[in-house]
Amino acid sequence: MEAAKKKKDIWVSYVLLFILFSGLFLAYLSLKGRTLIHTADPFDQDYPIFLYMGKLLRKMITGQGITLYDFSVGLGENVIAPLNLYGFGDPLNVFSVFATEKSAEMIYTILLLIRLFLAGVGMLLFFGRHGHKSILCSAGALLYVFSLFSIVRGLHFYSLLSTMYLFPFLLIELEKIILQKRPYKAMAGFAALIGIQTSCSFYFLYMQTIFLLGYGLFFYFSRYKKGQGGSFFLQKIFCAGIAYLTGILMAGIVLFPTLKEFFNSSRSAGGITQGADLLFSLREMGNFAGNLLIPMIQDDNYGLGISCFSVMALVLFFMSREYERRKKLLALLMLLAYACPAFWSMTNGFSYVSDRWTYVIYFATAYLTVAVLEGCLEKKYSKKELLISALVCTASIFLHLFLNGDKIRSAVYFLLLLISLAVLIKERLQTRWIFMAVVLANIGISLMFLLAPWQLCGHDIWKSFCGKEEIGDLTAKLNGEDYADGFERQDVKGQSRGESLAAGYYGTTEYFSVLNKNTFRFWDELMISPGICAEPHHLEGLDGRAPLEALLSVSEYQNGNEILTNGNALPLGIQYANDISEEQFQTLSPLQKQKLLLERIVVEDGEKTEVSWEPTRINCEIIWNNIMTTEGGFMPSEDASIELRFDRKQIGEGKGELYVLFEDFQCLKDDFSPLVVGEHQVLIQNRESKYFTGAEDYLVHANAAEDGTVTISVPYGNEYLLNDISVWWYDYEGMTDSINALKQHTLQNLQLEGNTVKGEINAANGWLFFSIPYNSDWKVYVDSKKEQIVRANVGFMAVYLEEGMHSVRLEYRPRWFYAGALCTLLGLAFCGGLCLYGKKHEN
């Protein structure tokens, strides 16, 4: 009875305290008029995708079929692959089906809180499994749930919260597999959890796998008994491996198409890669030590920000002889991993340094805190050991003060340290409830400083969450109607980069980690520099370039701050009379390419032809305002600008577009620097940046003033290297004739039905071009006969037609999706078999 009461107390206290802390956090945000939706990626990606998933589920339920390809996902993408990293596949997101204009934000918020809550549930179960059954377990769970990682990283990117809550459950099932003689049910549980993790995001499956493998080996050898032999070890490897592969199969319907598109994405084609040092710099190591127990969220200030008790527990753990050397070795390896950027890079797929793996550190320190505090109640540590642990904390606080000048916060945490030391030394204060009160006070103070204004040495993180009106405006777009007939795109900057997903229109913005490399190639080769947002997976608009807007069926586009209606928008399918080889096309300048795309289709085996047209270079005077020029570069001061002045007589009375070309241009600080050229913004990249796309030259469509001046606003605080600036004129002469020629033979009676595009065309001999990004999963049928699709115009599709009337049908058939669906059925069947077999042996 007493054990049951203790267990009940643990769970009741956890639930009540979770409600208290999360309620206070939400209440503060509400007072500030904010939601729990972050202003950065969640507003641009996670939340619009959540709304979009609800729309797809409602379509499926009402018998409108399963959508596998959608033109509202960027220029047109496989639905699963680009959205998987943002929760497409997360089982909890099935509740998005209930998301309406009134309820969407509330449901999204509740699901965030459920993920946080489940992280604590997993932690409590892990405590119980390892013999910790005091009220302190609920305090340990709260340390994990309300850690700096979950509040700052997890709420920013909720796939991390899914990874957090799954981690302890995975460890529990893995332990059962190792310990049990017939671990069939444990294998089924482990497989189900791996399946959920894979569905949530295969990126985090990679990370989880690393830690599961490490923990599994540690757990096995820490319980190794003589006489078990190598066969027993291989048996456990086999059981865990079978369970793991079963989980992979269960998620095949999501995983396989995602992997296929990942290897066809801009990341796999020279995307984000960056080496990492073996150790952090001395300053970074100093920040690490100084922020052990004081939470800091600056990008360059690495630090855990764990509780005073947690830091003291870590020191006591290493000093005490009560703990096995193997456990100390594991803890030491984790600390070394935290100090090693190469490990951070390895957990991020050997890419740039990222702290997304550090939930493991918070899990371990929360567990260690409870274990050591329970040891304090059993008098396992001397006063000398307690004082040494307090001195380590004191050194960390003073180092923080020295590096940051943070007097208020340093004083508060020093007072908290003194209280922590007092309750550990004074016997009459050594009770579980007092220990718990100190831990809760620590959590509350840390949350307070995260929310507090900077004047009180806080971080004002409430400002990083979206306002209610902002979210309401985006959610209201759910009522937008998807196109049933016809096809047109809008090249207009929306409130959110994911707005097209919620509203259902076809846009020109792609902000997904898995982005079709053919789409990026088009932007890159045409040098649509303002549209490449300093990342190979972030494209935003066609820079208001009339020829490209026409080619890609854009009916409305944004030129600076002006929204223009495009009367020259071409249909989805147009036929060219002439072609040009891809090899010759790549030798041309971007503006030559731009003009030629309205005259000839670019295909691999196209003909070679003479290209005589060239844009006109404009003579201009360069004025440097508040800028110090250096050899090969310049340094701006405040209110800096560059003026390009030219005589408008050079461009005559004809219509056209003005362009500014920056050659061999880079910024030397930060990942990128925003320049405003006329009314168009371009991000100048740092070649040392983890996101560097390879851009060295930048071409920007500029709007000149009446006096013939282009003003370039340059932000203060950066340094630049620049070889040359030039101004070019792109004349519209002949453009209307080229567009009218392309309108002669177009795909008519267009129908978009699920994953199929249908139409009819009265064709001449020539290539029928589709402004659909090239993907080998598209199949084309001309008069019901399958024909070959080729990559055309850098990144799109075409099929050759002979003269006559033809019916054309495009079908999107993702083979990896169908193979994945079959594997999912097999995985579910095998997992169910493990459950039944385990139950039989149990009985």
C-alpha cells in the first residue's frame, strides 16, 4: 500500500506541477498577446504544414483520394519528402484533421504541451525501472521537461520534442530486450517506437540510433556475466536489430519516398557541408563552463543551464566511490562529446555544428540529479565533498559574471547555490520535499530569466513567439479554395513562407530542407540572386523578371513593393518549335539564358545555334556614401549606401529591365548580409558559412529612379570583398513575339485531378514543355501510349510530340511510396506477430 501511495504521489505531483509551470508560461505569453508558435521556422514551416496536413486528411476522409504531389508545395513537390522533417508523419498530427480557423492554434498548442508532458512521463518510467521511487523523481522529470533545450530548441522545432519524449521509452524497451530471455513483447514495443520516430523525422532517427547503440552496448556490458559467451551477445544484437528493422519497415510509407527525394535534393547536390574542429575555442569553452547552471541562449554562448543541484550532483558523482567506474566513464565521454564540435557535426550528419543532440545531456543530468539527491538522504557524501561541489558551482558563476558582466543573474544564482548547499549540509533540512522545493525554485527562476526583459538580465524570449493576430491572419487563409481547373502561380511574398500550403494557391517560394535539386539548379543557373535566400533549400520568388514570370505561368508577381498582373503568363504546357543543347546553354550569361528560354527549349541533345544577342552594359558613376573602400573591398559605416548614376538616354524609350551585377562579392562577417538594391533585397553570402550555396556573383533586377540612379543600401557592421559592380539593360524587344509564338500550341482543357494532370493539344512537331520540376516519378501518356520524359529548361520536364491532335496525361507514380506502403504492411504484421508470440509465452 505504501509503495502504491508513493507511486501515486509521484504521478500526481508531476501532473500538477507540469500544469502549474506550463500554465504560468502560457499565461505570461497570453498577457503579452503571444501564442506558443515561434516566429521563425514554426510560422514559416511547422504551423502552415500542420494546417496543410489537416486539409489533406479531410480530403482523404471525404473520399477525394490521397494527395502525393501538390503544386502548392513550392513550385510542385512530392508531398511527403519535403514536409517530413516538419511533422508530416508524426502520429500526433493526425489531430490536425480537426484544425479549423477557430481551433487550429489551440490544437497545435495542445499537441506541443502533450509532447512536453510525454517527455516527463518517459522520464518517470525510466526512474521507476531503475529503482528510484521517491517524490524526487517528479522533480527530475520536470528538470528534463522544462530544460533550456526544450523551451528554446524544442518549442522552436517541435520534432525535437518528439525525439525528447521517445528517447526514454526507447531506452526502456532496449533494456528489456537485453535482460529478458524471450523479449518478444519488448521487441514489438521497440519496433513501434522506432516506427514512430522514423515517421516523425528520419533525420532524428539517425541521431537516436547513435545514442541507442552506445547505450545498448554500455547497458549490456555493465550487466555482463561470465559464462554468457559471444553467442548470447550476438543473440541480443539479433533481437535488437530485428526489432529496429521492423520499426523501419513500419514507417516505410513515409521513410522510403523521403529518402528517395533526399538523395535528389539540393542538399545531396553540394548543399550544406562544413568541417568541424576537434575542440571548441578557449572562449567557447569558457562560455561552456560559465553557463553550466545559468541558462544563456546566444548562439556563441554554449552552456547547459542546468540546475545548481545538477551541477553539484555531477561533481559528487565523479568524487564518490559509490558509483561504478563504467558509469563514470560514460559520463566523462558525454562531457567530452559536449566539448567536441566534431561530435556535434557527426550527430548532424557530418554537416555543420548543431546542438540538436543535447537532449541526451539533459536526460542524463536529470537522472543523475535524482540519484545523487537520494544518496544525500542516505548520507553517502561527506561535507568536504559537498563543499567542493559548491566551489565548482561558485567558480562557474564567477566565470559567467566575468564573461558577461551579468550581476543580477549571477547574484540570484549564487543565492540559490547557497540555499542548495545549506539544505544538503543541514540534517534537519534534508528531506525529499525540501530538496524538491529547491529544484522547483531553480526551474522557476530559470524560466523567469528566459522570459524577463533584458533590463533585468533576461532574454525576452516571449518576443520570439508570434502574436495572436498574426497567427489568426494566417489561419484565416484555410478558407482559400484549391484550384480545380486551369493553372496559375502567384509570385507574391506572403505573410508566411508556407502561406501557399494553408491557402491552397500555387506559389514560387520553397523553404524545405528537402528541395528538388532541379528547382535549385534553375534559380542558380539563371542567377536569380534575390530568390536564393543564402541557403540551397530556401528559394523565394523570381525577382520580378518578366520573362521568367511568363515561362513559369505566374499570373501575379511582385516587383519591389508593387504587385503586377502578368498578361503574358504562359499555360502549364507550351510547345517550342526550336531547341538548343544544354552544353551550349551553359556557356551563356544569365541574361542571355533568360531571353533564350522564350525562344528555344533547352534539352540535352538539342542543336547548337548561333546566339548573337547580348544585354547592353550601361556606363555609370559609382558613388560611395559613408563607405571606406579598401583594396578589393569596402567597409560601410552607419547610413551607408552605394549610388549607381547613369544617363537614362542610354536605355532609350524602349521597355525592359535594369540589372545590377556584383562580381566576386562576399561578406566577411555573419552567414550573410542583406543588401537592398532599389526595392529588391539580396543576401550576400559568407563563403565560410555553413549554408554557403557556392554563389560568387549576384544579379539583381533593380528599379531606377527617374534621374537614373540606383541606390544600394548597405548595412553597418560588416565587411565585404568585391571585384566589380556593373549595370545592364535587358530590352523587351521581341519578347512579346516570342511569348505569342509559344501560345500557338498549348495544353488546353487542363484538369488537375489528384496526382494526375490531363489536357489536349493541337501540336506541331516539337517539344511540349511542362513548368513542373523534373522528377523521374512522373510518367507521361500521349494518346494513352507511354512516352519518355526528359529534363528540359534546366530543371523542368518535356516530351516530344509530332504534329496532330493529342490527349496528354501526366501521372505521378512514386514507386518508393508504393514499395514503402507494402513494407509498412509487412512491418505491422511482423510487429503484431511479435506481440502475439510474446503473449503466448507470457501465458
